[in-house]
Amino acid sequence: MGTIDRYLYRIADDIDREGIAAVEADVASVVRRARDVQIAGVALDVLADRAEPAIARARAFGIVATRLYLHDRAGTPHGSLAAAGF
């Protein structure tokens, strides 16, 4: 498991145990990174919007995290997210 895998897995685990409000700083970092690599869509919009229901944001995190993971694996040999400090 690579650095980004562990990072996203930790956030997902924290969301499951403590709720998305407990990891807002991490979620904001994921949203920024997703936008930086031009991942777009409803899931990212929902994840970024704190006014959305927590369950919707948690589900959106799963979608965005998967897209980031796939983008990272298709990127540089060391992974673009890992190189960005994730």
C-alpha cells in the first residue's frame, strides 16, 4: 500500500469512526488536490459543500478518493499525489 493509499484509507476510516466533520481539514486537502488535477463532477461538489448531509459527503468522499487513487496510479512512477505531499 502506497502513501496515498494509506492517506485516503486513514481518512475513510476516520470518517467511518468519527464522522466527516472530524476530518474537515483532510477533506479540504483532498478537494483541493482533486481540483488541481482537474477531477470534477457532482461528487466533488458534494464533498466540498459543508451544507450537504454528512452521509452524502461521506459517500462522495469514496468516489473522489477512488478517482484520486486512479489518477495517482496513472501518473508519475512515484505517484503525483505522493509527490505533492500526500
